[in-house]
Amino acid sequence: MTNALDDIKLNNDQIAWRAAQDIEDGAYVNLGIGFPERVAQYTVKGRTPVFHTENGVLNFGPAPAEGEEDWDLINAGKKAITLKSGAAFFHHADSFAMVRGGHLDVAILGAFQIAQNGDLANWSTGKGGIPAVGGAMDLVQSAKRVAVLTDHVTKHGDPKLVERCTMPLTGVGCVTRIYSSLAVVDIADGHFWLREKVPGISFDDLQAVTGAELKTEGDVLDLIVSGEGAPV
């Protein structure tokens, strides 16, 4: 089944594009280290979200072109960033005061596991893992909305959407929406609610690679990445 999924699943840029479509104009948004950083590349035309990074920058833009980096301008993942008009710099402690004060509309992170009750596990002390939970713990408990970008299954084909997380938790009951390589899934009332799925997979096959029951309410839309600026 895992090999078959490779032919129909979205790539990371397509997942990031889909997540960007739901960011409201003027929203204050924190993008997690790694994969979620790509969301900044796909800001919807006509909208001006304000991106925040916990090392102390507000209102940064997409990554610069290769060779045009200014390495004094980086995000929390030490990646080069550009600045938008009106960008601000501030102390790390002030940045976390913004987070803990509930001033972020959206936090977008990656994940190892997401439970049907909204629990999130996205850090590990294992070999090659991030050595500590870092700022993610503050972000998921303080942002008004928490979204996750992830492949639907692990490299070994195991579900990442599960009944209960078995890895160390980043936050409890915090995730509201999942953008996976196969579907868009909301979390409400302790359940996964399927909103969109890629056209190449049936509901039964999607359920087979999901570690908890997928509920539906009304029509399940096709998850299609298309339009101006959409990645292929």
C-alpha cells in the first residue's frame, strides 16, 4: 500500500500550498522549523499575513534566492529570510511574551503523531531527533489555532494519525486541523473529521492507513492543488 500511495500523495510543497490557502488576511502566524517554513512561499495573492519567528522577527517574507542570503537575517531554524516593509526585531524573551500572551492567530508545525483528541507529538530525544521540545510547547498551548503539516504515514507505512500518541507529547488537545499528504482532517469532539482527500484514494483505503476512525459530515471534497502559484 505504501508504494501505491507514493503515486497519488501530495508532495511537501503541495501540502504547504494547501495550508497557505486557509491563512486569513492579516493573521499573525508562526511557522515551525523545517517543512512548515515552506508555507511562507505560498501566501495567497491579496492577503498579507504577518509571519513570526520565535528568535525575534515579525513580518518576514519568503526565503531569498540562492546567493542573495543575508545571514544576519534568519528564522528559528537558522534559514535565511527576507523582510517585508514594517518588519520588526526584538529580544527572544519578548518574542515568547507574544506567544504566551495569546497574540498569535495560527501556529503551523510538523508532527510525528497526532491523536484523535488533538494531542500532538512532534519532538523526540531519540537518535537524530530534536534534543528538546523547544518553543513548540508554548506555541501549541497559546496560539488561537494550531495546524499540522505531515505525511499521512511514516516511512515504514505506519499511521501518523492515531487513537493515542505513544511518543512524548508536545501539547494536549491542541491541534485543530491536519494537512496531510492524502487529506485535510479537522479535529473536533475527540474525533478525526475528514474534509478533503486526494482524488486517487477511496475512503476505505484512506481509513486503512489512518490509525483511528475517520468521521464524515456532508460531502468530502477533492483535495486538488491548482491555480496561480500552485506547485506541481
